[in-house]
Amino acid sequence: MLFTFRGGPREGSLSLPPSKSLVHRKIILAALAPTGGEVHLSEISGDIKETINLIKSLGGKVTITDTSTGFHIKIAPIQKNITAPVRIHVNESATTLRIALVLAPALADSVTFTAGARLAARPMEEGIRFLRENGVKVTAPWPIKTTGRLTFQNTEIHAETTGQFATGALFAALAQNQSTTLIVKNPASRPYIHMTARMITDAGVKVEETHDAYIVHKGQIHSITPHVEGDLSHAAYFIVANEMGSRIRLENLPARSIQGDRKIYDHIHSLKRGVPVDLTHTPDLLMPLAVLATQTGATFTGIRRLRTKETDRIAATAAMLRALGINTTATEDTLIVAPGTIAPGTVDTFGDHRIAFAAFAAACAATGPIALKNPEAANKSWPGFYAAVEKLPLIDENKNIK
């Protein structure tokens, strides 16, 4: 199956989908609240469906009402002492699995985890290590089975590969019935761990944060705000398109945000200054920034973790740019993009939603159409993506000629 983007800059208005990072966390916080909670979304992506299914697997009731403005998701509280065996399947949602791998054993005596083939091949060692160091018996690799309750008061977790296990540990702290201290060792994606701590505090349980130490005070979640702001990870592709000549208005772009990918603006500034762009804490911004780098050239560092995402994102990004006539050089931890003109071509998503979005951004500066193989990958995080961008007309340069 192919989907084709016309080449040229776009204009018009577009409403961003809700932040996937925030939605995962809000749903889990609602389930951990004594009275549950509600989350309002304009659409429900594949990954968010898996977090909803996670709550159901843990015994929580989830009611979804389709309204004229979107979906109202009502989440009933889950038990904090589950004695019956629990089975959790997450398909390809890494966020769901990694949070659940640490959180579920804090709630249930016995848990079995299964996942899709691609996700099953991705690193899980840091989460498994944390469980074993804190008294949980783990059988791995797949299915991953845990036996025994996760309990801790003062502990540490390694986070060189991902910050998602640390997020799971912060949520697991809410089930400890005591104040806890979590030291996060060598964290990647530090802004996303901070996001979790901030959201827990906003929901009613105080979290003190000192560099990479988090003290989660004893308390209960009592306040879940249903609204979710627009996703800055998705916004990045349109921000980049605008830098290359498009005029796309993002209607629900947050002015201030705790989302990690708010750093897109700082990275664009670095790119324009001609200095290497360090993506250690925001690696998923490589795809849109690499498209923008076709205008000026750039070197990106700190991206090693992208080798084990939905696909090898360094290789997939390089393949996309080469298919469009742009020279790239990749190492294990860097990508160098040479400046050039984006030519028409065919891009394979390799099953990765972010490559689909990057191909659209590239089309906005291309001299002709860009065809996309395996476009269904976008459904993982944005089911309405193609319908949304098809409504953005090409800028008619002739109308500006007097």
C-alpha cells in the first residue's frame, strides 16, 4: 500500500492530537486514584488503546463515551492488592509495557507479560534488574513472568536505555503506603521522568525532586484534569515544515508545557548556529530535525538509543533522506546530514509512525511528490494524521504576485 504526499509548502490550520506521553500517565494516575478519574481525548491511538487495556487487565473498569467533540474515557480505580494471576498484553506499545513491568508487580502477586514481536526484541533489562533487586522473582525473556510483590522504600533504578522504567517506579511508589526515595542512575530522557514527577504532584501527591533523586511522599491521588494539551512530539514536524516555508497554524499548540519535546525550539536554534545537536534526552526529535537539516546541514549526537526503537530509527531516517536525494553519514551514535534539495521519491516507514510524519515534513520542501510505503504505521500514535494533513492546501505562490 502506498500513500502519496504532494510536494511543496502547505498552509492552513491543524489541530494536534493529545500528547501521548501525557495521556498514558493520566490514565494510569486516574486508575491509581481512590475514586478513579476521567480523560477527554479527540482521538485514541493504538498505543493509548494498550494502556486502556492495561487498566482493564489490572481489574479496572474503563468506559469510553463517543461525544461530538471526541472521547470521554472514565476510569474506575484498580485494586492495590491483587492476588489472582494477571496477564498483560501490550502489542507494540513500549511505554505501556515498560511502565507496567514495574508498576504491576507493585499491585499484583503474579503477572505475565506478552508483547508484539518488534517490542519483544527491545531492551527490558533495566526494568527486570530493578524488580529482582527489590525482591521480585522474574522469569525472562518471553513471556516475562513476575512472582512476588514489589516493595521498596529507598532504592535506585538504572535508566541509561530509557526513562520509562523510572516512570513505572514512580507510579509503583504510590502503592507502597509509605514515603519512598528513588535514585535514577544515568537517566536518558530526563525530561520525561520529570514530567511523571510533576504530574504526580499536580494530582495530589507531593514529589520532591533533586537532580536525579525523587522523594515520593505518602498520599493519595485526588485530582485528575480531563483535558490533555496538544502533542509537541507531533507538532515538531509542522514546526519544521514552517521553518522551511510552510504556514501551518497549530490550533492547540501549548505555549508552556512539561513535555520533553518542547526542546524542539532550542534544537532548531542550535541547528541554525551550525553546532552539533545533542539529542541525548530528546532522541525522537531526530526525525523532524534531520528533515530541517537538509536546508543547512547538521550533525546529531546522543542518538544511540534510537537503534532499538520501533525500528532502527537512525538507519530508517538515513534511508528516508537518501531516497530523497540527501547525503547522510551514520555511526552508532551520530547522524550527519548534508544540505541539499529534497527530490521526489519513495520512502518506507519500516513500520515506524515517526518516519511517516517525517516524510510529510520532507514533502513540504520537496520538488515533487513523496510516496510512502506502509503508511498505516501512523495509526500507532495518530490515527487521524492523513486526514488532517490532506486538508492543508499547497501554498499558491501565484496569488502573492501583484
